[in-house]
Amino acid sequence: MNAIPPLPNTEPATFAPVSRGSVVDAVVARLRSDIVAGRLEAGAKLPAERELAAAFGVNRLTLRAALAQLEAVGFVQTKHGTGTAVLPWRERVGLEHLGALGRSIVPGEGPWEEVVRSMLELRRMLASEGLALAAERHEPHHVEQVKALMALQAGKVSDPIAFARGEITFQRVLARASKNVALELVLNNLARFFEEVPALTKLLYDRCDDSLQVYPMVLTILENRAAADARTLVPAFLAASDEAWLLRHRAALNGTAPSNLQDRP
């Protein structure tokens, strides 16, 4: 469907007709964007249903379906007789919606850079702790799988999306080796983020050759069962890499340079 035009962070929430395609999704995306960017603050009441439907240029059934989706996730709450209020999304929305947050925010507004930085930090935590547990608990076949995936990744450096998918597969092997199902489930959310925000994924893996440098370290830690090194060396390496990435792309993230980061529905 056609993208909804981005709204500058300095403007108030705008209730205006949305594009046709999946109209419910369009209304959800607009309201979610206004909430995450802070144009609609926690506790704020949305306009009356009839007024809001007219402002978006949709019928009331469409509006109700959109509000129901937002309520199910934790962005709003509708009560009979009092209308719909915005909820504190940071306290209610689950990690599985990280990709939706990334799609909802225009670069340069609200917590856009915070969301990206948080995702990078989550990736580091998963990588280091997952590897530490894998170092302690792995079986011989896990090491062989890691070696095979390292070879495959070397052939994907010219395709950021393929490389990102391969890295998720790599992390899945380590998660399985860690024998921690919670890590596997959290990893699913990270994988979903990469699939839902492909433009940002391409930007994140702008230097796949550099990303390959950590793989030999991972293999050595795994083979030597060096859990302590996993918790010190790996996060230090990735933190330096992520900070360099942020410095390269901060202009795009804060909206002061041309960017193709938006993958809105």
C-alpha cells in the first residue's frame, strides 16, 4: 500500500484522511506513530469515534478495528462511556512489536535513535550471554555447525539481507547450544525486526566484511569453553562496532540527511 506521509516531530498529532490499501493497517500505523513519537502522550484522550473516523476518512467499523488492534497490543484502552485513552506504551507493549516501532517512527523524531540503539544493545546482550552459555553447555556437533555457517557467511558479504538472515541462523545454533529456550524466543523477536524493517537491516549490515571479524573469536570461545571471554571480549568488540556504525549513520537517524529508512506498511 502507499506509505502514509511522515509527520514532523514538531507538529501535533494529525487526524487526516489515510491512504487506501489496507485501511485498518494505515490507521493503526498513523496512530501508533503519533503515540510512539510522543505527539499523543500517555493519558491523552482520542477524539470521539465519529469525529476521529471522519478525520481519517474511514468508516466507524474500520476505526473500531484499528483501535481494537492497538488495544490488543497495549497502545490504547477503550472504555464504554469514557472513550479511548492512550496508554504508556513502554510499560505495556511487548518485545515482539519492536519491528512495528521501527516502522512507526520517522528518522529524526521521538525515540527513533533510541529504538535503533536499543536494538543494537539487545543484539549484543543476546550474542554475549548466548555464547557464554553455549560455551559451557554445547555438544560437539554445535561446533561443526558453527564452522559450516562461518563458511557460508563469507559468501554473503555482498548481500546485507542474506547476511543478516545468515547471522540469525548462526545465533540460533548458539542459542540451541546454550540450552536456554528463553534466548531462542527472544532471538525470534530480533529476527522479526530484521524482516519487518529491511531498509534499516541493509543499513545495519553496510559492512558485512567487518561483521565477519567476530566469527573466529566466537569459534575460539566455543571450542575452549571460555564463557568468561564471551561475557567480556564479545560485547566489547560489538560495542565498538556498533558505536562506529552510529557515528557513520547518525545524520540519517536524526533526520538531517537523506535516508531511505522508512518501511511503513
